[in-house]
Amino acid sequence: MSAIFVTNTNSTNVLANGIIPINPSRRMGNDIISENGNLILKRPGYYKVSGTITFTAQTAGNVTISLQKNNTNVPGITATETITTAETEVRTIPIQGLVRVLCHEGTPIITLINESDIDITTLNVSLTIIY
């Protein structure tokens, strides 16, 4: 069993329905690599993903964050928080679940998505992946 921890503490504006970048500042090894704000899983198996996304929003409303594999939501790895006061509230959304990679899938791409109709600014994105 192996594990990695990735974090992005840069304040990042994320558009509605946009990608939340996962840009680790260090090399993660041969099994998981970072590319264009996404993570690429390089071997078959189960990956336990857990983490938090801390953010503010420019307008009030519901903010939904999902983890996707190859542009499809991974069942159970979606969470929502409500912003009632725009730009002043700081919220944290926890996510957790399993991502399964089959032998014939090649190298799936893992992406965090702001599935909301409102823009957000991430303050901290951190993920732990155990595989």
C-alpha cells in the first residue's frame, strides 16, 4: 500500500462548472502524476481519496464539489455547502470515497469540479490518496 498527500494553498478563482486545480508542488512518484491541474492514475486498483476544499464564493448560493474520473462523477464523492453571505463566508467541503481503476481503462484522469452555478475562490485544496 502507498499514499500521497497533495495540497494547493494558492488562492485560485474557479469559474462555475470549472476545474479546481490540483497542482502539487512536488513529484508524486510513478503511480500518480499531475498534469494540467488533474491527477492521472497510472495503475489499476482501488484508490481511497479523501480531502477538503476550503473556499469563498462571489455570490450566495449552493456550492457543489465533485470528483470525476474521465469526466464522469465518481458515485458518492460529491458534497454541497451553502453560502449565505457572499465574499465573507469561508466554507470547507470534505470529500471521501473510492475510485476504481480497471486494467483495461489505461490511465484515467481524476478531476475536482465546481459543479455550481457560481464562481468560487479556493483557499486550500488538500487530498490524501491511498492505493
